[in-house]
Amino acid sequence: MKSKSSTIAIGVALLVALVIAIRLGGWSTSESSTAAPAAEQHILVEVAPVIVGSMTESIQAVGTLEAIASIMVRPEIAGVIRLIHFQDGQVVKRAAPLLELDSEELQSQVNQAAAEEKMALVTYKRLKRIADQQTAIVPAQQMDEARMAWHAAAANSHLYAARLKKTIIRAPFSGTVGLRHVSVGDYLQPGQDIVNLEDLRNLHVDFKVAEVWLSRLHVDQLLIVTTDAFPNATFEGQVTAIDPRVDAVNRTVAVRAVIPNPAGTLRPGLFVTVWLTVGEDPRALLIPEEAGFLRQDKAMVFQIEERTARLKEVALGIRERGMVHVRAGLKEGDVVVRTGTHKLHDGALVSIKSSE
């Protein structure tokens, strides 16, 4: 009997121990399974605060530089080139002689016309003296004819003198000549190309901006010009004119600006990018560019609230030096997710990555 009771007691003890072990094992498994998902829900992200800084608002446009004064030098009369007074690429002053045509024939015509004018004047004065002294009767018609002959001879003399003057072709303004297209001895026709002349001291650029900026445009507005020809340089200028008419097709406004070029670095024909300053906000709210993203055509960010990412719509403005202007939706000191936004959803728990 005693052996049987002992066996039963041992069996009960083993059963109790087994039940306790099962229960303890279940609790451990339950706790483990509960803790694991909680750890998986925390997503590692990098954050950045909303800061206040200065932001310059500008419009970007493209254009082509043109000289304010730019011409192709051409003769007004025909003739053979006798002298060329300039070298290719030379800087010349206003009224400096550029080229001379042979003037021998025209000089003879000028001398002849001057002699005819003098003879007509002598004839008219003689008849007038006779008429005034009344030594003879001079018909009024004869006096008129003599006076008109004198005027015609004088006009003819001025005509040939003007033609003679045109045998010397001068620079109409100070500038830089290009590459000549003629040589000494060439016979020039009126209007034939000789050389281009460019005033490089000031250049202008025409560009177009969207009509929405019209109210923020004004004469003397400052701008910066850059070009691939000089990638490490910027050139300043200012608006000189705004077209009074808006392009009804493209909804743009044409703007002209002048770029001082005292060193002659820039050249007409260069393609340039124009940055027109339209305003500056010294207390703009700024966040990193990568913090903002589009969702259903709306600008969004993830704002951190007590380790929880909250999807928030914002209004973003211009971008500058890796930062973007927040026009609405955030305030100074708010914290937004900088990197890792693609892994998040609204209400996701986050773990903030150390900045070190």
C-alpha cells in the first residue's frame, strides 16, 4: 500500500510540475511575441528642425546677350579701297577713320562743281549790281534765272562735297571691330559688308518671365547673369525696360536688362541664365529639400510628434542652397523627417537616428 501511495504522490507532483512549466513557457512565449512586433514598428529616421533664415526669392530665365550698339559697317557709295586703318579685333574711338576709298574722281567733280558755283554767283551779282545802279534794264526773269542758277550750282557743289566726305568711312561710335571682309584694292558696292562694330562696354539681355510675376517687376531691379563660357563667374545687371504688352499665347512678359561689361569679358551672342531677384525674406521658415515630397500632387512632410510620424500638408516656396522655404503648415521649432520618408506612413513609430 505504501509503495502504491508513493507512486501516486510522485505522479501527481510530476503532473503539477509539468503544468507549471507549460504555464511559465506560455507566458514567456507571449511576452516574447508581444515585444518583437513592438521593436519592429520603430523605424529609424533622420530628422531636422524647422529653422528661421534669410531667403532670397528670384526668377530664373534664359536669354542671349546682345550689344547695345552693334552694326555692320557698310559704304554708302561705290569705290576702290585705298587704305584700311584698323586691325581685326581692334578697339576704335568714335569718328576714327576705318577705311578710305579712292577719291581722285570725286575730288575733280567737287572742284568742277565749286567753280560752277562761283561762276553762277559772279553772274548773279553782276546782274544785281546793274539792276541796282539802273545803268541798264535787267528783266526780272533774267534776274530770277541767274539767282536760281547760282542756287542750283551751290546745291550741286554741296552734293559732290558730301560724296567726297563719304570716301572716308568712320566709326559711328566707340567699340571693338570684328573680322574684316575686304582688302585693299577691293571694289566696294554700296551696302557691302566691311566689318562689324560692337560696343562691349554695356550689353543687354532680353528674357521672358511668367505673367504671374508682373506685379513684382520694376525698372532698376537687380539681377545676376551666369554663362557656361565662364562657369565660375557671375555678372550683375539691372532691368531697364518691361514690355507693356503680355504675350497672350505664352502668358509671358518680355524684360530687358543691361549688364555692365567694362572689362569686355562677355561677348554678344552668349547664351546666359538670368536670376532676377523679386524679394527677400529675412525670417523665412526653412527645412531641408529632401524633407518635402509630393503625394497626390500635394506637398507633404512627416512631422515628428512624441516619436510618432504625422503626415502633414505644407506649402513650399523657393529652394536655395539645399533648403526650401515653408510658406504654410509648419512653425519654427517643429521637427520633420529628413531621410527615410519612403518607409513611413501616418502614425508610424520612429526611432531617431543620432546626428553623430
